[in-house]
Amino acid sequence: MPEFEPRIIAFCCNWCTYAAADIAGTSRIHYPVNVRIVRVMCSGMVDPMYVLKAFEKGADGVLIAGCHEVDCHYLNGPLKCDAMFAKLKRVANALGLGDERLRREMISTSESPIFAQVIEQMVQQLKSLGPSPLREGVKV
Amino acid sequence: MEEIKTGVYICHCGLNIAGTVDVEEVARYAGTLPSVVVARNYQYMCSDPGQALIKDDIRNLGLNRTVVASCSPRMHEPTFRRACQDAGLNPYLYEHANIREHCSWVHYDKQLATGKAKDLVRAAVRRVSCNEPLEIKERPLNSNVLVVGGGIAGIQAALDIANGEHKVYLVEKEPAVGGHMAQVDRTFPTLDCSECILTPKMTEVGQHPFITLLAYSEIKEVLGSIGSFKAKIRKKARYVDAIKCVGCGECEKKCPRRTDSEFDMGLAERGMAYIPFPQAVPHIATIDRKEERPCKAACKDACPIHMNVPGYVSLIREGKLREAYELMRRTNPLPAVCGRVCFAPCEDACNRGQMDEPVASRALKRFVADQVNVDDLEIPQVTRNGKKVAIIGGGPAGLTAAHDLALKGYEMTIFEALPEPGGMLRYGIPQYRLPKEILKKEIAYIERLGVEIKTNTYIGEETQFEDLRKSYQALFVATGAAESLRLDVPGEDLPVVIQAIEFLRNMNMGKKVEVGKRVIVIGGGNTAIDASRVARRLGAEVRIVYRRSRQEMPAASEEVEAAEAEGIKIEFLAAPTKIIAEAGNVSKVEFIKMKLGEPDESGRRRPIPIIGSEFVVDSDTVIPALGQTSDVEFAKRLGAKTSRRGMMVVNEATLETNIEGVFAGGDVTTGPAMVIDAIAAGKKAAQSIDEYLKGEAVSPKENERTPQKLSEEEVSALKKRFPYGDRVKAEEMEPEARIRSFQEAQRGYSTLEAQQESGRCLASQIEGCIECGECKDACEADAIDFSQTDQVIELEAGTVIVATGYDLFDPSVIAQYGYKKYDNVLTGLEFERLTCAAGPTEGKILLKDGREPESVAIIHCVGSRDQNYHEYCSRVCCMYGLKYAHLIKENTQAAVYQMYIDMRCFGEGYEEFYRRVCDEGVNFIRGKVAKVTEVALTEEEKGKLIVVAEDTLLGRIVRVPVDMVILCPGLEARSDAEDIAKLFAINRRADGFFLEKHVKLDPVATATDGVFIAGCCEGPKDIPDTVAQASAAAGKALSVISRGRVVIEPTIAHVNEILCQACGRCEEICDFHAPRVISKDGVRVSSVDGALCKGCGACAVVCPTGAMSVSHFTRKQINALVEALLEV
């Protein structure tokens, strides 16, 4: 049986983390193939429903990453995202999903190695957690 | 619905993608996806042939969606969008899959990478099918520019734009433009005078036809977005009419309240009315009025000469006694006299009296007058005008007129009948109330002004009135009312009877005066009290008999109380009917009892004798004190009009008599009145005589002002704010001791008592201007206007340049450097004022004690490059430190030590200047200063400031004893930077400075379109960089203006009005004020200002109904992407 490969959806803000991922590419910083990046304009734009949709469709983990507070292109996006993320964790726990499958990071343009590292860590963690309980088409 | 036809294009990017991803396979796979009608792969999609593939397919195959899988969309998304647009496809019907940066460059395994690329392409195809065509909109643009901050950056930007003939509003918080640059003495490295190069620019800003300068103004609110900002500006009241003010500065000279000058960094003082610096633009005065005075200053209105009571009382509170004295002297030539014997109408009117007790302004006046030796006062230089004025009568009215006219340059002569001048002050008021020495000194000062006093000269004897008229151009008759009114009863001429005026005069002349054991004083005025208290001091038992009741007594109640305390009995409602002589000096006085009838013309109830109620009292001396009248025989002879009551008749508003050139005032025209009334008459006469002799029309002087009372609400509000405080009582001799001597009965305040009592004055307790009115009196242009209020100005502008500058780091937080602890530890900006020729020391580099320093240490990096304060380098300190070293070397013999970390001399001519200063013999010590101390370890260090530092080049600790330490504080973000950032939605860096849109490539733009930044608000920089950045910001603004219209991005929030419940959550969460709940056709819905919206999407997340969404990032689009990414 092949090793379990977790599937990760990463919502990345256009200005910082998406750019950090770009620079990871430019710098040829390799990281596991398990991640699929969704470009959003701001981490504050991520609706909790998108995250739940990802789990519904079989994601094993979700990363929401954007600018540090001071770098935000829209002043306070990261704070808004933090507030949303706190609620999201409660929902995830209530659903029996557990909040270990969720990750919130602030990764600036210059922190591409951190981006790669975070993906690495998530893959490791999700491998130990095993597949999402919502996988295999389980309807929420 | 139109069938979706998608074209997919996989880029090889040479081997960048194709090396790791099987592009053929991905293209093949793409071709199998629903809606895809064509899928191609190509070497370089971004090349012209690559783009031509897309364009041709759109045209030939009728594609209505396109997807390119290549590099990052941050690189080439715009390229392919343009290609679509060229071929007639809406650019938002295009989607980009990032298979290079996010795939081929970060994974090794070709199979896995190919799989991931397929996922990304599949997701893009799915997403693009949900995309909608979006329109880029345009809007007209207002070409006005709002420039915030009037330092050199704001000035430069404003001029650049205005010279391009676009309207500029330049808003400056302070009363004048110029900012920090105006405070700087010289600029490095050229050493040209900062003010000299700045002034022409300031003047130009003040006069430019395209610039509206709004100084002393602050931005309160900013709405709108690029192209149409609407700002509300609060224009603070200057309390000076900007049109009338000519900038003469008289108001500041006269203002009695002083405070530290912000411009001179507290090294000099300014008035509450002030012009910040000589070159100030606009060159008009400002009154620093922080709040409305809590009281009505009724004291000032009640005083016949309107003495500035709130002014001198508040100066006493501040401990500025000399200034308080000078202020009193402006209106009153006899302050020490009035501080004792004035009946103080000011105290009766004092608004504090409505709360508890009035402020003891008379006692405070005396206190101040007693601190100053009149003999030491300097005599002002006055140009004599050669005109001569004679004054008949050397009492308070005559002395005052002589004083005022002498100061105006007239040659003054006073003719006094008695041996000494002073009138009633000298011969009427007893010694225990007014020591003669005090009076003599104040008169001596008037004589020192050049006033000649001819005593023992009764006009009408050797010198005739007519003679005076020939030798003098004007006359002032102020002969007083020294003639006693008679009792008109039998026995009045008996030797036991002596008139009170005569009795007091004899006492005051030092004649031997004897009274019997039992003395009866008849009358109820102040003269009666004075006479009775003198008689008491001569050992008599004294009884006052007054024909009305206590209520009607004209004497001051405190005097009456003092008399009673001294054992003097007062009998009311009785009048003498005859005086009967008995053997020797003994007599009897018959009285008749009275009752009070209807009020007479004086308003008091008329006494009516009760028939048959006569009674007899034994007495040894009878002193009638019924009142006084004047001797006006000499005037009558000349044809001057006199009244039935024996007074001279004058025009009360001008004090002119019916004879040309003859004026009269004081008791001779009014009958016996108060000292302060006589002084007021003297002042009025002096003004009239001055006008008369200048050939001007003699104007009426409206001296009467009605003192205002506080309303009951005001009183109760003030009681809450100012707690009850007892009036401080000056120490007084006990009555038993008083009656044994003629010493002054009341002692003056101690300094502590005076400060305590002055602190009770409501006006003295507020900061800033207390509206004492000295400036108003001094202003010839009549520009002072206390009725002004702050104004809110609304203006529109299409672009904004923020140039709000910096604050200097406050070195007092680094306690070990001794700033504010040691006198001779200065900041750089303080040193700038010291070396400035127009500064407090006129450009001399001096220690606080006035000596020239022999050694100076200049400490670099104070608050900069320091993890405890600011980690950044402030960029200007090395250079200004070098400039100081040069200036010290140039102007003094002092040794100079530069204590630096690294020398950063990076600009044009900077390195050369560094070399030059090195060659001038300045000592450079490399190392951070640990502390500045006074604690000397050696003889050489005694009396010096010792700078302890590590010399990192020698590797040891050094102690440098110096006379002066100049700290080079860094530049920090302004304390109000956060407020400004919020107003304009500008981001700030961690260090507090404003964040540019891109640190390298867009250094003057901000996150808010149309708002640009310039100068030190963006970060520390020197003048050349600031000016360059200001011009850059102006260029950016001009570029927006020249396009003439605003492009509105379509990827912004929009509202589905059917779903919207107008809950307002979107409005709450938005930092750009883009969504607002409005009423539309009577229905409340949210509406988004497209020019303000940045498309961040926060509103869509919080929208509970899903009404709000961001175009091109809709729920449908993102969900489609997520779903497609996870499908296997």
C-alpha cells in the first residue's frame, strides 16, 4: 500500500505569501508536492466556508497565510483573518475534524524558506494524523 | 446561455517548465476537460508568436475563455489579459495557472509535478468558466491638491504644483509655515543660512496666486478617494483679524503672560499674543488662548482706571513679581499708595466673591509694590516736545496727569499750595494707613520723570491764574476738595471744635495736636473714621455720632469695623443741635434723635429730627467731619463755571472747562471721592490735554464699564472645578497695640501668602491667554478679536501630499545623559537657536552662566541606532554634529570632541566637509557614550561635565571633562503620525514612519491611491533629500492631474441589493470607509464607493446574507477552484 499523501489547500494572500511562494520557486527551494495554492487578495478575504468546502472535497489540511500585521496592503487584513481563524478552529473541533489540520501563518515576501518549511511541517503532521475523517466523500 | 469555449495554453518556458513537467501530457489532458475546445503547448507563451496563438484562436475558434499555464500571474497575467483584450475578449475571462514558480521550480519528480500541473490547469479551467466580464470604469478628477504640512517638504511640493498652475491648499498646524528648517541656523555642508534660503520660499507660498495657505489649521476628516477627496479643515481661531493685523508685534510686547517659545526651544519666552519668529509666514499675530477665562474679569471693569488685575495677579502666581509691578505701573502711577488706601472696587466686583470670597487684589498690589524699590526704577527715555502744561494741585489727580503727560514728552509743572505734594494722600490720610515714606517715593519717581513741583505756591497770591495761562499751553485744575462743610449749629466756632480735615492735616504736618479726654466725631464718612482713629491713638475716648443708620454710612465697612475694634463707639440716628462751652476746655453737645424718612436724591433715606428727643453729651473736643467742598475762587475770577455746590463745572467726558485750554478734574469737579477716582480723572485729563495740544479734537472718554456677574449655573460649575479656598488674611496688629502707635496697622503678604492668595484668582488658574486685554489696548489696527471661534472649512482635492515631518527624539528619557538635569547639556536644535544671530543669545555660543565654553562634547546617535530606543539611523546627526563642531571652532576657542559610533557622511560634499572639520582640529572619539556626570574624580574634572565613553579604537574607557554637551537626538515619527495615518489610510512601518507603496520602486506613493508622502514623515532624511522627495510627490500628483480622470479597478466589492439586509457589518469592518449603508428609493442598503474600495474582501467574509462579494473573487469562483483542485 502506497504511503498516505495528504492533500493541502493553501490560501495565500497575493501580496506576501503568494509572492513568497513565487520566490521559493525562483530560489528553487523545494518542498513537498502535496500543496495546492489558492490565490486570494488578502488573508482577510478567506471565508470559513472556503475552508470547509476544501475539507468537504477531500483536503487533509488547510493553510491560511498572508502578510504580517505591519505589512498588510489593506491595513488590518491579518487581524480580520485571525478573528475568522479563531472561529474556524471552534467549528473544526465541533465537526470532529480537530484544529490540528488547520494552520494560520504570516509569511512575508522575504520569508520563502519559511513557506517551504511550513509546508514540510504540515505534510509531516498530516501524515501522522492520517487522512481527514471527512474524506471519502463523507457529506457534512 | 452562451456555450463556454475555453482555450488552454501550456508554456514550456524553455526547459524551466518543460524540464520538470510533461507539457505535452498536460496539454493533452487539458484537451479532455469539459468546455475546452483547444489545448496547445508552446515554447514561450509570453513571446509575440505565443500571444498570437491565443489571439488567433479567440478570433478563429470563437473562444470565450482562455487559460495560460506558465509562470506566476504576478509576472505575466497582465500580458495575457492584454492579449485577450486585443483579440476582443474581456480580460477578466482569462485565468492563469502558475506551473513554474509553484510547480516545476519547486518539485523534482516529473510525474508528481506533471500531476500537480494538471490539477492546477483543471482548476483554472473550472474557475474561468465561472468568471464574468468586468468593466474598467473612469471618473473625472478634481485637479486641486491638498498639501498637509508646511515644512520645507510641504512648501516645495506646494510650489511645484502651484507653478504648474494647479490649485493647492497648504494646511499647516502651527501659526506659521517653515517647520524645523526655519529653526535651523545653518545647513550642512555648505553652511548657508537656513532662514535665508527658506524665507523666499515661505514668502512665495504666502503670496502665490495658486496657493491657499491655511496656517494654524488641522485636518479633521477626509472622505472620498483619488480624484475627489473631501476634507474638513479646522481653522483654529487666532483671535486676531488676519486682514487687519499688520504684524507689528506690539501685542506681544505688551502681553504680560509669557511662556517658553516653541520656536526658540524654550531658550527664550514669548507672549500669549505672539508671532513665532521674525520671518513668519503668514506674518500675523496669534493669541494662544487655550480656554475661555472662567470669570468675567469684573475686577478690571469695576476699576475706574481698569487696572489689569487678572494680569498682575496671575503674574504673582507665576512668581513673576517684577513683571507684575511693571504691568501695574502701565496704568497706575501710584501702585504702592493704591495697594494700601484704595477702596478696591475690584474686590467688590470680583467674580470669585460670588463663589466664596473675593480675591484680595489690593493686598496683592501692595505686596508687589513693596517688592520693588521705586528709587531704583529706570527712567524711560522720552523725547521732549517743548510744550508746557501746568497743573494746579499736587494731589493724586494732578500727580497722575503730570506723570502721564511727562511720559508723552510734555514739560510739566505742578503748583501745590501746601509745603509738600500729595494732597489728601499727604495731608488727609493718617500715617497708620499710608506711611508718608511710601507716598514720597512714588512722588519722587514722578519728579524723576522731569515733573517740576512748586510747593507752597497758592495760585491767586503771588502767581495768578492768568499768568499761568500765558506761560503754559494748557492748565489742569486739580485742587481737590479740602474745605470743610460747616455744621451750622450754634457754638461751632468755639475753641473745643476742630474740623476733621484741619485736625488730620495738622497731624500729618507734624504739628503738635492735642485732644481732650472725651472726643466726639460728627459724621459717617471715611474722614470721620480717620479722625476718630487718630484721636483714639492720641489717647482719647472717642464716640462717633452719625445722623443716619449703619447701613447708610459712606465709610468703608472694613474701616468702620477696625475703628470699633479699636474701642470707638458709634452712635446712630442723632445730629448735633448746639455746642455749649463750659469751664476750660470742657463742653457739652446737644443732640437730637433722628428717624429715617423717604430716600433723598443720594438714594439714602433722609433723616428726620424727632421733636423733643434732645439729649446732651459731655465732651472735651468736638471734631465735625461732615464733608468737604472746594476753593474755586481763583477760577471763578477768571470766568470758569462753578456749580451751586461750589464745584467746577466740566464736560465729564473730556474734563474740558468752559475756558479754552483749561481742564479740571478730581474732587474739585466731583466733590470728595476715592483716590482711584482722582487717578482716573488725572488719566482722562492727560489724554484730553494731549489731544488738545496736538491740535486734535478732544474725544470723549468712555471710562464706564459695567462689571459682569457670573450666572448661577456658572457659579455652581466653577465651584466644582475650583474648590473652596479661604481668602488669605494678611497679618494685622492687635487693636490694643494699634491704638498705641501710628505704625502701619496692616502688614503686607509674605511671598507664600501672596502666591497662595493669587492662586485663588480664577483667571490665574488657566493656561494660555487670560484675555486681560493689554494686547487689545496696544493694537492700533484694532485687530484683536476675542469673539473669534474655530472655523470648519470644507474643501475638495483630487490628490493629497502628506508632508507632516518628524519629532525630535526627547533625550530626557536617556537619564544618564543628563538632559534637563544639567544646565549645559543641550539638544542639537537648542544649539541651533544658540548659534542663530536672531536667537536668544544673538548667535553667541554661551553657557547658561554667560561664559564661553572652553570645551564641548558632541554626542552622536542619541536615540538612534540604539536597540533601547530607535534601531534605525537618523541619517542627519553625523552631519549636523560636524556642523556644530565647525561653528564652535569658528566662533570660540573651545576644544571639541565628537563622540560617534560610525561617521556617515554620504551626500554631496559631505565627505569633504568631514575632512575639513577633521583638519580644523576636532577630536573624534569612536564609541558610544555611557553617561554624562558632574561627579569629578580628579581636580581637572571639578566643575565640569564629564562625558564617560568607551573609545573602541583605543579599547578603553575615556573620561572627557567639558563645559558643554550637545546631544544629537535622532528623528522619530511624529506623535500624531497615527492620527494622520488613519485620516488618509496610510500604512506605517514598525518604527512609526509612513510606509511607501514600494520601498524601491514607488517611494512616494502610499497604499491609498492619490495620497503621496514626502519628507521626514516617510523616514529621517536631510534637506536635499526632502526637497527631492517633495518634488517627486508633486510630480506624481501632477501626473495624476494631467491624466485628468480616475480609473476604477473592477475587482472591488459589490452589493447584491436584493440580499442586503443593511446590517452595517461591512461598514464596520472596512478600513477604507468604502461600504456605507444608505437609503435608496426608501430602502436601506449597503453601497460601495468604487474609488475607495481596495477589493480586500473583508466585507464579504462578514456579510451574513452573502449579499457582499468581490468581483473576480466571488464565492462561486473560489469554491470552483477549490473543488477542482481536489478532484482526482
